[in-house]
Amino acid sequence: MQLKKILLLLTALLLTTTTAAFAQAAGKASYYGNSLHGRRTSDGSRYHKDSLTCAHRTLPFGTLLKVRNVNNGKEVVVKVNDRGPYCRGRVVDLSMAAAKELGMVAAGVVAVQVEEIGHVNDPNINDLLAAHKLPESKFIDPATGESYTMSEWKQRAEEKRQQALAQQTPRYRVLDTKATAKAGSQKK
């Protein structure tokens, strides 16, 4: 019975020190090549080279990590959605977008410090992300091949809508619903 208690205590101690030990880890980071774009990751999603994601050997999927390039000080926050890397000394394998944010594309493999900052399901995740200045995700436009943030997409869509309205002849011009409602209330 005494031996059972000691083993239980040692197991608990090992689990707590392992978690605390990963509070900040140092090692090397590599990144996914373009040939992996569109393939399934370990969590079942598809890898997209413009997403801010990474592979880690043990952390749960959805864990957010702040990765800092030791050489130039650039940082990026990424989400764990895959397993790996399986090379000795490497702690994370980054998406192409994350590698660009860190300025490591030309080098291929760089020394990094990795810090766990939370999980996507944490109730206060927005505060955590704001504190770590997470860059806005970019999405590729299939027509042009350029990447845009969601706010840039909204701005571009509004500009295109305005251009379309300006190009319409008065006979076919689409009426704005607010203007129509306002005109209707003034007639009464």
C-alpha cells in the first residue's frame, strides 16, 4: 500500500513538472514545404500554407504557442493542429505563413523559443491573443493569388459594390433599403 502511494505521488509530480517544464522551451523550428498544401493534418483539418499553424509532438490540438525567432526577435502565435517534427532537436514544425512571419524561409531551420499561451477553447482567449498581438489571419484570393485579411476582404467587397452601383444606369440602379425606407416615412 505504501509503495502504491509513492508511485502515485511520483506520477503526479512527474506530470506537473512536465507541464511546467514546457512553459517555455528552446530548440529549432522548421516549416512545411509547399508540397504539403491541402493535405490532412493529424487533427483532421487540411493544411493551408497561409494559416498560422504548427506541428508539435505532445501538446493537445488547439494549443496556442508563441514562437520567437532567437536570431531576429520576430514572434508569431500559432495553433497546434498536427504532430511532429520527428527530427532530433526540433520543437515545432511551422506553416509557411508562420515561417514568413518569423523571417526564416531562407534559412529553413532556425533556433526558436516556444511558449504555451493558452488553448482556443479558453474562455478568455481573446484577452490572451490581444496581449500577444496575434496578427490577423490572411486568406488567399483564388482569382489573383494574393492574400488578404478579413478586414481587407470586407473593404474590397464594399469598394466593388460601390463601383458596381456607380456603373449601373439610373433605370436599373439598385435602391438602398435605408434610403427607400426613409423616403417612404417622409411621404406620410
